[in-house]
Amino acid sequence: MRQETGGYAYYRLPGSRSFRTIISEKIKTFGSIDEVKGEKGFLTVPFRNSDKYPIILIPASEVHTDTVPEEHSSFIPVDFHKADSPDEAYRSTFDRFHDNVSNGFFTKLVLSRTRKIDLTAGDNEKEIFFSLCRRYPQMMVILFHTHQTGTWIAATPELLFERKGELGHTMALAGTMTGKIRDNQWNGKCRREQQLVEEYITGALESLNLEIVRKDGPVTSCAGHLSHLKTDIWFHSPENLTASILSSLHPTPAVCGIPSSEAAEFIADTEKHDREYFSGFAGPLRDGNETQLYVLLRCARISDDHKSATLFAGGGILPQSDCLSEFLETEHKMETIASCLQSPSISSSVSEKTLHFKKPARTSRGEYTEHKMLIVTLSDGTRTGIGECAPLPDLSCDRDAYHDTGRVLELTNEITRGCCSFKSLQVKIAAKLKKYPALRFALESAAMELFRPQEIYGTAFAGGKEGIPINGLVWMSDFNTMAAQAEEKICQGFTTIKLKIGAIGWDREMELIRKIRSRFTEKELILRVDANGAFSPAEAPRKLEELSHWGIHSIEQPIRQGQWTEMAELCSSTPVPIALDEELIGVNDLAAKKALLEAIRPQFIVVKPTLHGGLSGAREWIDMASKMGIGSWITSALESNIGLKSISLLTASIYGSGDSVPAQGLGTGQLFTDNIDNGIEINNGYLTLSGRMEYYRDCSDCSHQREYRDPQANPGGKITDVVFSQGHLRLFGTPSRGHRTALYAS
């Protein structure tokens, strides 16, 4: 036994949600299994022990137990490009194996092969480990690293040996067919192969005078997209015989051949590669007084530079075997792990588009006649997602950042490279685009549509079952036109009206409000106003007092942004609830967001993803405000229907949909003469989708499917609304059918 430099291992037992980490600054190497007696830690045994590939033990110096993190979004399985036929080298080796079996020199042989692939799933090996854990919940998932072995990762279905108390457990697992196979569908070759393994294991145990307690099988056992025949074997297993049991079982005919020692020699002389640790075994040895050792199948060795991986797979050769079938079997076995080592290739494109307003859209800062945007498209070759990047010229903090579309495309390609899940892409977008909310919104929207996570696309709104109540927007104009707009919105079924003020004179605006209130009470119609910073700090208190007599729900940004002290004074004494809007622009860090809200303490915030940090940045604002008792709603920022759909999907995932949800500001899609038709509609004051949208869900059997589920009511979900009325602060808890699942990863 020698001590070498350190190593670490992660492992997740089949059916468990937890994984264990074992770390040691020194590892031990052994010349034989017998030398491992009395040791504790993570054991790794090669196919054939040698100076180059020794038996490795990572002592249990530091041990941690953690839960495998959930992936709150779909994972796109990579299309592993399986070869259609073997090359000449494999055919030649197969012929030698097959001849020796057919001539009776061996009852069975196992022929293995390797394949080198590019590692494109990123350089975070722990995330690859987690991907395998989530993808194969009923397999043993292992990752280990030492200086001697390098880094190996495996998702294996085959138990070699485990002990619980005085009882030992092993299995005879052999025979492979693609898909889910019924017990009566197995061919003769697979049944014979499994029988040989079972007989060998039984004989090995009996040679040690171990009593076999029971056998269960053979039955079909699914391992990802493959099926095997399995017999579980239970036997009495004294602790002092562990080394003898392992020596007798390894290597089993499932990975080597019959007779065992002669087959191992033949394999070493004939295969074109060294198996290294493939078809050896690994797992915890006496970790928590339990031993669980699994055969290293469905495994890969990751290169030191994390740019490539070598896949290993094998298949049993009997007289009835044929070369093509055996080769294709190894391709299917390699796919098990390759799907988590390679990410789908996500391509990007960026195009320019200009929409035109039906009428000039006026605010206190000026008016808009056209809407210029970049359309960002992401595709994995099968699915596509689009997003809208459209900063407002006189308002967005990143308004001058996107003139060079070529640079925008380079940046999107840089961000999407190596990402294979919604979560991983979100993390990169948030890290790279914190100061560029418009592009962040576009990329997050495109990624959301590409991956279609359940928490976004599994709502009643996305399913076309419920609408989101929205406010009717009355744009600045002359008095008669604004009055006509308000009348039109009310006739269309809107129960919340938002007035843009600050352009026609205060007296005329108050006259318009009085006119509306003379016909509709607070219970019949909610009135919001948006000043866009039009008031001065000196005149704001008087105007807020005048507004308070007319049952105004809230006022957005009464004074211009950047005046924290003055805004805080207003919010502390206002008779009309104040909602921050422009104040949030350019505030991108969590600490800065918290500082702003704590300093000003508004009653509401109005969140616009294009201006306020994209989808994830918007969610950060809403979560933080909620913790401080500050209400919120979401508003579009003159987006086309592309951006509007993304914002509405986010809105439904946070607040829900239906009658109980406060009105959101999502009515801008009707402003353009040449908008994009994508199913967004407004009916009776509700934003709706004309058709059902599906979310994508991964299945544990690795076959990627699309599935739609009717959303379930969430009785515990609540929205806190903060409303001033007659000088008093009132809190309202409103039931919601939406999910409060966090959208961002930070």
C-alpha cells in the first residue's frame, strides 16, 4: 500500500435524492483487493490491476451529504450522433472474439470499444454529475478524481456487491435491448447471456460456502433507454470475507467472459485499447458501515483540459452474435452518458425590425412614432425561441448599446456556447448582461421559449384557460381625445384605467379625472395615473393631496428619478400610494436594489423587464419588494407582441391569472399598425392567448417528450397589495393560482 496525492469522489445511490462527497488530501493505492481489509472510504478497482492502473482508495477524511439540486427547467438531450456501422478495426477485433467463442475456446467473451468526443457541456464536472443524477434517478452515479486515475464519471445500473448488516447482495445483469422490453420479448441470445452470468455468480458464492438466501428474477430492468435482464441474489456475507467475495465476483462474465481469468488475458491481448477503470468497480467501502460497490459501466474519462471525453462500452459475444448488432449496442450504451457530456448546439441570429404606431405615443418626455427593435433568435435545430431587444431611446440605461448588430450576435454566441439547460443559460446571461437589460430580456425570452420550463409554460394562462386582467391605457393627447379614450376603454370591459398625465395642464387633467369619477365609483373602476416624473418636488405634495379626493389607486413616478431624499419624503406622507417606475432604471445589483427600496420605501414598484433587468432582474425586484411589504405589478415598455408574450408568461408565473389578480400593464400590443401576430389578444379587459402553449418535460427514461398539464390551484399562494384609502394604509391578501417558483439563478 502506498500513499499518494489527494482525490475526491461524488456518488448518488439509486433512488436517492442525496449525494455524498468524500475528500482526502492523501489517497492509498493497493496491489490487490486483499490489501484493502479494514479500510474505509471510496474504493476504485480497475478491470485489471497494474502499476499504471492501481486499486485506489480515497479515505473518508472529509465526508459531506447534500441534496442533488433540482433543475427547474427542461434539459434538452443532445442528439448523440451514433455511427451506422463499425469500422474495419472493430470488425477485425469482433471476428477474433467471435471465432474463439464459436470454436469453443470460450463460453462467452465481452468485447469493448472506446470513442472520443468533444466535451461541450461546460467545464463544471459537478454540474455534469448533477445532470446524470437527475436524468437517471435509478442508476448509481459516480464521479471520482485522483492524480493517478484522472477524472471519471459513470451512470451504472449494475451492482457488484453491497452489504447491509450480515446480508450481502449482488446481481446478474446481462442482455441488452433498446427501449422498454416486456419479459416475454427477450430473444434467446440475451436470455442465454444472462443465464451464464447468473450461473457464474451463484457458483462463485457457493465456492466460498456462502448460503444464498433468495433469488429474484430474471426480470426486465430498465436503465435509461435500454433494458436488461436482471436477477437479484441475496446471501449471508460475513464481514471478514468481503475481500474474498470481491475477488471471486470480479470480473463477472457480464464484463469479461468464461472462463474468467483466461478471458481477461485474451481481452488484454486482443482489444486495441486498455480498459483502465472501465468494467472495474467503484463505490463507498464501509461508509456509514455500509458498502455499495457498482460495476463501472456507462462511463467516461474526462480529459485533463476538460475539452474531450473518452467513452467506454462493451457487449457480450456468443456464437449467435453478429458484428453490426453488437456495435450498435455499444453506440446505444455510450449515448447514456454522452447526452450529458455534450450540449446541443444552439445557434443565434439577430435581425432588425421597425414597427409603426397607429398614433404618436406621447409621454411627458416626448412622443414616439416608431418602435425600432432587434429580434434575437435561438435554435437547437429542432426548437426555436425568439426575444425582443428594444431599449427606449430617451429612457433605457442601455439605449445606445446595440447599434452594431454584428457585435450583438457575437455576444449572444459567446453566452449560449456550452449551455444545455434553461438554468445554465440564465446564469450566463445574468453574469454577462447585468448592465444591458434590453438584451438580457431578449435573450432570456428566447431561452424561455426554447426550453419552455414548466413553471412558466405550465400555468392556466399559458394553457389558454385564463386571462390576465390588464389596465386600459389612456395616452396623452388633448382633453377630448383623452376623454374619448377613457370612454372607449371602459366600454371595452376594462375595470382598471391608467391615465398618462403631465402634458395638457393640471387643471384639465383634474377635470378629466372628476368626469370619470362622476360616472364610476372606486368599487366600479380603479384609476391609476402615471406622471413619468412630471411634478417638481415642491408641487408634488399639493397635487397628491388633490388626487387623493378622487379615489386614485396609485401614481407612478410623481417626480423624476434620482431624487431619493425627496421621493422618500413623499412616500412617507403621501395620501396616494406611490409606485416607482423610472427610479428602478440602471439599478442592477442586488445590494443597490435593496438600498433603493430601503431608502425610499414606496408603496408599489412597477416593473418593466426591458428597462429593469430582463425577466430575471424583474423577478429580483418583485421578490425583494415583497419581502419588504411593497406591492408590485408588471408593465410592458412599448414592446411588440414578441416581448409582450414573454412578459405575460412571466406575469402569470408570478401572480397567477383570472379575476383575483391585480390589473397588469400589458396593453401595448394594440399600439402598432404592423405588429407581429403571435396569439396575443385582449378581450374584455383581459390579455389572453388564442391557443394552448405546451411546456417541455424530460422523462426519466431519457426519451424527450412534450407534455401539457392542466395547472393545479395553489391555495397557499397570495399576493400582498398595499392600498391607501382616505389616509389609511390597508393590506390585502389575494388568493392566486400562480406559482411563486423563482425564475432566476443567482
